[in-house]
Amino acid sequence: MSWSIYDSNTRKREVNGLIDALGCYGLKEGLILTDSKEDHFEQEGYRISVKPVWKWLLY
């Protein structure tokens, strides 16, 4: 979880770490939890979802 990924350095760190983990475990999609941001994108062949933690907890 990252409080916010508005800062480009934080976003890069979180996404790159997630991509490394996805590659290690052979997964194609991952999730980053934040305080309020929501987004979906693909990078390096991986689908990445960004969700507010409160929405994830309700799921």
C-alpha cells in the first residue's frame, strides 16, 4: 500500500516493485492500494489496478 502515488517517483517505485513481484510469481495482474486514487493501466504486459483502500475493504 502507498498513501499516494501522485508523485512520479513514488508511482515509479510502487509500479516497478509490483512488476518485479508479479514476474517472480508468474502473475499477469496486480493491485496497488492508495488513500483515494483509482486507476487501471497496463505496463510491460501486466494489468495494474490502483484502488482506494476503503473500496478494496468493501469488496
